[in-house]
Amino acid sequence: MNNFKTNDDLIKELLSLDEQKELQEEIEKEVKSIRGGARIGAGRKKKDSDNILQFQVRVSKREKEFLKYARAHNLNYDDLMQG
């Protein structure tokens, strides 16, 4: 079998660490000039660990009043559901 070498392998073999860094910086600069690079604020926002998943349920006005009452009076929903 042929022993193939990638560009990265050749760069590591032939260049010193400083030369590798310089080459990498030049490559990034060239790519950025051609493709524009990532835009500031682009992509997904980072998730905050304190951020809790929120969802909404559409309810009628009467159901909304009941939920407010139940929360205000600390009703135990498990007991209510048992009958």
C-alpha cells in the first residue's frame, strides 16, 4: 500500500513551529479576504445555563383565572387529579 501524506503532515515535517503559525495566519487572512469570514453575531446564540425552557399553552379566560387562583392558593394538582 502507498503511504500517503496529507498537507498537514508535510507542513509539520518541513516547517518549524513559528513557520507553521505564520503559514496558518496567512491562510486565515487569505480565506477571510475571499470568503469574508464569520459575521459578528452570526450563528446560534450561546445557551445560558440558567435559562429554563419555556412554553406557552393557550387557555380560555376562565381556565386562566383558575390557574391564577390555584397558584395563589397553592393548590396541589396531584390531589385534585386523584379525585
